[in-house]
Amino acid sequence: MSNSEALSEQERAIEVPVAEHTITMSALMDASSSEAGMHLLIGLSRSRKAWSAHQTVAIAWTAILDAGIRGAEARQHQRRIEQFVADGFAWLLARGLVGPAAEHAGGPQWIITTDGIEAAEQASVDHIEATLRLHAELHPALDASARPNFERGDYATAVFAATHEVEVAVRAASGLGDDKYGVQLMRDAFKIGGPLAATDDPASEQEALRDLFVGTIGAFKNPSSHRVVRFDSPIEAANILHLADTLLRAVDRAEARRGSEDAGE
């Protein structure tokens, strides 16, 4: 049962102010942390001024009192509003969508950040969520072009740059010439007996690794080489960058293995 199902019809319909945004008590009661954060973000984007958690709760609770709710019920609603505001501000702070305003005697206040304004205008935090996925250290080859283009929101260029780096790394590590490129380069480099094949691994595993490289280049790099490719989902683009990171690290291991074999170790 949702939290709002315990409310009366009158309580469900109460309009509760959240900064400069208004939602029903029913929506407030059932809001997840992300939903609370988005409601707060919309309200903060409209006011562009600093808000404290105390101020936000106090104004919202006033709507409960104005609706004639008193006693234990009113206190219960106040606790739920406090939870809503705590969840919402914590979610926004974790994503850098709000930041501290100037010091205030009444306690900390929060103001919407530049990223928060953009997210509110788009009514989506997909780019922020996807960018958070790339906060972990990536292979250095992805830092020059792939990551910066992703952060600017140019996902197609970021994906092309990342998969191109895989192609460049495979050619350099394998010693194959410039006449080899794309899918054929991956096949020749990682085929059984190829320069980057892990000869000690079972044949099925060598073939699986080859197919992973072939599929990545064929699905994500080659299309961008021949036509305009758009990525509607930044999450998908971020996942492809992580895939490129995994492949680049596999190339590094293969190159080190090849060097050891050539040295007779």
C-alpha cells in the first residue's frame, strides 16, 4: 500500500508548496528520493534564490495547517514533509544540482547550480546520472576526446572517439599495418594465432574476445564513420565508453603479453 492510501480524499488533494513549485499531498507522500529531488529542483529553478530545509518544510507545513489539519495528524504530515525535503536535498546534493549559498545565521541554505538549471530546463537528469558513471578513472586514451565530448553532451562524438581509440590501440599493439582497419583489423589481431591472441587460453575464449572487439567496432564505431548517428540516451553512451575502457585495458594486457613472449620470458 502506498503512503497516500492512508490519507483522506481531502488530505490527498491538499496543494503543498515546494519552494516555488506546488504538488499534491498525495504526490508528496509517495515520492521517491529522485522524485522529491526533481520537485525541489523545479521549485528552486523558478525562484533562483537560496532555500533552507527548515524554510522549505515550514512553508509546506503551513499548507497542512491552512487545510484545517491539526493534532497528531498534522505532526505526522510534518514528519513526512521533513523526510521528503531531506531525501530531495540529499539527492540533489549528491548530483551537484544544488550547492551551498552564502553563510546564513539561520543555518545552511541551498541554491540551484548551473548543472541544476540545465537539468530543470530539460526536465531530466539523465546527463548528470550518466556523467556520474564516468567519474571513475577511465583509460588515459579516453581523456583527450571521448570524456570531454561526453561532458559537453556530444554523445555521438564521444562514442566515436572512444571506439576509434580502441582501433588505434589495437593497430599499435598488434603491429599490423594501416591497410588493416575496422572489423578486419580486430579479426586479424585477435584471431587464434593472431598477434594479440592469448594463446594459453582455450580456443573458445580467444574467439569470444575476438568477437567482443569485432562487435564493438562493427556496432559502435563503423556506423559513425559512414553516417550521422545520434544517441538519445546518455546512459547508453556512457556504457559504451566503459566498454571501450574495458577493451583498451585488454589491449594493454595483450601488448604486455606479446612483449614478454618476444623477450622469451
